[in-house]
Amino acid sequence: MHYFFCFMWLITLALLSYAPAFATTRIVIASGEFADLTSQKAPNGGYINHLIVEAFNTQGINVKVEYLPWKRNYHLSKLGKYSASSFWTCYRSHQVDFLCSEPIYSGNMYLYYLKSRPIGDWSTLRDLEGSVFGITLGYEYTEAFWQAVDSGVLTANVASTDEQNLGMLLKGRVDVVVSSPYAMDWMLKNHPDKTLSKLVIRHTKALFPFTTHLLFPKSLSSSKQLKQSFNKGLTEVKLSGQWDKYWHALLRGAYNHE
């Protein structure tokens, strides 16, 4: 009997020493604001951050999300001030300082213009030569886009927010605004002038496709293991059906915020 109680006591100690380490693992990640995809005002932090938090939760990792301007988000994460950064494309330039997760979200960026100032059809960026593009500080654009800007084919007007870009378009200070449907649709829906949805037109041709990822700074030794845990959790979220559940919630407007 004495040996039995000793044995059970050892098992209890082992479980107690293990459980807290698993249950209390906590990390802080940085995020920017992007309509209903990543926003501190949206339910569950928006669609993307909801997925990220749930993927980590499956691995016993508790996540706190801090919202910062995109450029500052990226810079501080690069320095290792945050365990990861949400959410970015995985360009070669990013891979210098970060490890990229499996894709979280994919979509297209489009050109938006005023119905009264159409841009017409285009095949390559050179067809839009002379146009002034409204872009947002900290957002991602392709190497081809920046080459067109650097060579003088296009002019880029950089605004701090999507809302500022829309304002520049309405005032005629830019010819087109580069945006995703989710961001632009949200802005038009929540703008005081409810007629804008009929005045601002999305070109049918996508400017470029993209996939987005969670970035893990190479400056942190924990990033490789954390990336593996996240990818595993993301797979579990997919297999459980939660991924589809959140996607359909996004489509019906469950992540919208006022």
C-alpha cells in the first residue's frame, strides 16, 4: 500500500509540473488594421486574427494581439519585440528577416476609380502610364508595381489609411486607389454618403493576386518551433471544420464593425 501511494504521488507531481507549462504558454503578436479581416473593433479581432488565435489555441498557446500601424508592426516584429506579425505576403524581401507560415488568406487587389473618370481597359501597368495611384503606407505591393513607380511609369501617392486614400480619390487627387474588395466595400458601406457605392467603380481586372501569412521573426530562437506549432494548429482548424465556419461567417458579415 505504501508503494502504491508513493507511485500515485509521483504521477500527481508529474502531471502538475507538466500541465501549467502547457496551459499557460502565452505569446503576444502584432497586427495592423484591415477592415473586417484584422481589427480590434471587429468581433474576435476579425476573420484573420480569429483564425490565428484558434490555430494557436489548439496547440495550448494563448495569444494576445496588439494593434499597431502597419509599418511599426513590421519593424518591431522584425526586432523580436513580438512573437509574430499578422498578416503579410511572403515576398523574398520579407523572407530575409522572417519565417512565413502556411497561407492563411488569399485574394486579389483591384483598382478603384470614379465612374466620372474611367481608366479604361489595361493589360500591363505600362498601359496606365501617367496615372496617380493611391496606396496605403505599410501595405504590400508587387515588385512589378514598384518598378513601374521607380521608372516613372506610375506615380504613387502614399496615404496613412485606406480612408484617406478614398478621400483623395473623391477629391480627384489620385486617379485610382489600390484596395481589396473587403476593405473598399467596408469603407463605402460605412461612409456618410451612401451614394458612393454607385460612384466608385472596381475595375474587372485584378491588379495582382496574393496570399497572406503570419510572419515569425528570425531574430527570435523560438520562431522555428512556433511556426511549426502554428502550421499544425492551422491544419487542425481546417480539419475540424472551423475554417469553413469562420469563412462563411465572414461572407455573411459577422466580422463587420461600425
